[in-house]
Amino acid sequence: MKLHIILFYCLFLAIGTSKLNAQEKKTYKIHTIAFYNLENLFDTINDTSKFDEASPIMEMKGDIETVYKKKVHNMARVLSDIGLDDTHNSPVIIGISEVENRQVIEDLINDPLLLGRDYGIIHYDSPDARGIDVAMLYQKKFFTPLHTSSHELKIYDDNSRKRVYTRDQLLVSGTLEGDMIHVLVNHWPSRSGGEARSRPKRVAAAKLSKKIIDSLQTDDPYAKIFLMGDLNDDPTNESVKKVLNAEKDRDKVEFKGIYNPYESFYRKGLGTTAYRDAWSLFDQILISKPLLDKDFSTFKFYQAGIYNKNYLVGKYGRYKGYPLRSFADGGFTDGFSDHFPVYVYVIKEISE
């Protein structure tokens, strides 16, 4: 979509175009790229090949089909809203996590709120013990996938040394209105057993992501890469800060480096999920150096955000002020997710 922006001096500094006249008008095309943890988007069918019966909806009593339909519709509402105010469109690319299978994703994109956007699906079944996967949605009008792959994360229990089955990492390469980009969708291992004990599993996940990124940059040092997901770590944790070497200051990102706009959010006390009155910023979108360049003849990073509109926030009870989750105390709250979505805007100058 088109966005008309009057670039005043303060905005010049933000996007690195200080040579422009302070009243010069530029016309840009703008798109939203987002990530959302959908909090246990499971169907109502017991799949005996996985432990899906432990999902909240399967543990409920009563009319779970109605609950499922409401859950899907609530997820569609959020996805349709992200970026809408600024771009007049839903996100052109959406990474999602905590989905059980392809069918629930098809139900999601066929909801009336999303159907008109004509989303395509990229999804692989992962070996996760609970049966949850990651996936990517894309508006066919704007994005064309050229190559997709699923990358297995092999991790092991500290004591038994038995393999811990978790989510694969999804890599999608394709063109966004002619611009080649790469999207790596993640849902790293949880903090079950405590942050310190589980830390090596997320470090291993970060190393796999780094290996994938290194491979992309070997083929093309100027690859435009978006690493997104529920990392179950904050921007300052070892996995993100040391393994990925993600930098919070865009001006300090080196060649083949990674920029994390969410570290600044985190240092200001903002988060995407909360537990025991403490906020964490587990949901992040990291971007590679070429997306920070000052030449807007192709799509470049503009700004990042946390989508935490008022309707997504709990208004009462023990989750007051937290993301308004779907499931609590064995029932359906008619809420959304225990995570807020995150998003970035990318812009490209239109020559007129």
C-alpha cells in the first residue's frame, strides 16, 4: 500500500536520509511483517500419534467445537488488525507458532476476517512432543515463495540424554514485490525446569538459526533476512546476544550482522508476555544488515512495534494488565493469546 510521509528533520535521523530538504515530500510503499504465538491453536480431534490431548481445548468439557470456532475467529481478528491503521492492509507476511496442524491454519485463513486477503500457507509437521508447529502465512498478491525448508533441532535431556523433541525451524525464501527476502520462523524450547537448566536448549536453537543465516549469507552476503519467533529468551539473553550477536544499535551493526530492534523495547520495560508480575520480551523480529541500508529503492526496515492494543489486554482478575489469554482455569476466556504479536514495517520509495 502507499504511505505519504512528510519527512521532517527528526524523521530524517530515524531513517538516515538527512540530505533531504526538510519539507520535501516522498511517497513510499509500506508493508507489515508480523509474528504471533497463537497460544494452543489445536483442533478438537484426538490425534493418537501425539500428545494433543493435553491441550487446553481437549481438556475442556462441554461444546468444544463452539470454543474452537471462537478461538479461530479471535486469532483472525488480531491478524487482520496488525498494521491496518498505517498500511490499510493486514500483514503481507505472518510467522505463527503453537499451531497443531495444517487444518487449523486453513480454518484460520478461511475466517471471514482474513479470507479476502488470500493468504497462502507454508507449513511442515514438526516432531514436537505436543504436536505444535510453526508456519508462515503470506498474501499471494505481494509475496511469492521460491524455496522452503524445515530444519530439525536435535537437543537432549540433561539427565537421561534422551532426545527432546521440539519445533523445527522454518525457512522461506521468496520475493516481496520483486525483492528477494528470507524469513526464518522459530519457536525455541521453553523454560520448563527453570531458565538456567533449560538455557542450553535455546543456545542450541540459536546456533541452528545462526548456521542457517550463515549459509544464506555465504550464498549472498547481502541477503535480506528476517529472523522471527517466540524465542523463550529475552533480547539480552545469551542465545540472542552472544550466539546471534544481535546488536541493539542499528548504527553499530557490522557487515553480515544482525539488528534487534526489540532490545530497546525490553530495556524500557516493555514485553510481549508476563508471568508473576514480570514482563518478558520473548517474541522478536531480528533483521540483517542490508535491510538497514539508506537506499529505499528496495524494501528496507522502517520501524518495529509490539501490537498491544487495549482489547488484547486483560481488564480484571489475576491476569489484569497481562495479554488476554484464551485459556485459564480449565475454561475458555474468549480471549486471544498469552503473547502479544510483534511486527515490523518495511518501506520502499515510489518514483513518481
